[in-house]
Amino acid sequence: MAILHEESSINQERKKVAYLALAVIAGLIVFEGYNAFVLHKPSIMGIGYNFVLLGLWLWRCMYTYSYTIKDGQFIVERQGMGKKKTMTIDLSQAFCFNSGYKSSIFRRTKVNRFQHRYSSLDGNRQRLLVYKHGSQLRGLLFKSSDKFSEQLQKQLSQECFLGNI
């Protein structure tokens, strides 16, 4: 039985900024197209950067995430563009949890690898869950509401919570 379930939200201000960024990318594509087809001066690097920027925009804005705490597990589902992927973390393997992300935590906890599991359009705060994967420490960056963060903190042991470092 799920204790708590939360979907990533969409902040309207962030949505406007995302569409402004998409308009800038479209402008760059038009500029490169003009240079290539009208002026006959194609730039392979410029065209390549346009595809990279468009791919990054799609990756950061087109996916939605859902977070579930269920039976001692933290489940993250990514959905978008016809794909669905699930990631499950056993909360007994959690090393630490921070309700506010700071990059200094990675240096102090010796995290080898971290994963972003949030939409850039989500207006909630970034959270960090460090967990053991085999013999290594890994970090999970996600965005959630304060209510969900408090519930996750209750599921973890007291020595696991770092607060707002």
C-alpha cells in the first residue's frame, strides 16, 4: 500500500521561461538554416549545437515524474515522449537525506554518481537522497513538496536526516 504519492507539478513562470528558451533554439535553427541554404555557408558545429540544445530542452522539460513511498521503498517513475521508466530505492539502504540540495554534500559524503529525476518545470525545491548501491554511494536529486519530504524523512532513520545544510 502506498503511503504517499506525488506527481511533479508545473510552475507557470518556469513554463514561460522554457518556451522562451525553445523560441531561442528555434531562432538559432532558422539562423543556421539561412546560413546553410541561402548564403551557402553551412556550419556543422552550429547545426550540431542546435540539435544538442534541442535534445537538452526535451530532456529537461518533456518528462514528468511521479514519486511514491511504498513498503519501505522510494519509487520514481519517469514518463514522457512515449517512454516510461521506473527506479526503485530501498529506504533501508538510504545513507542520508537532505531537504535542500547543496553541492558540498557530494564532497563530504563521497558520492560517486548522482541522478537527476525531476522536471525543470517543477517549482518545488530540490531534495537529495544518498543511498548505497552495492559498495558505492549514489545520490538522487528530485523535487518534491514539503509534505512529501516530511513523510520521506519519517520513513528514514534519524541519523539519516541532514536537514537544510
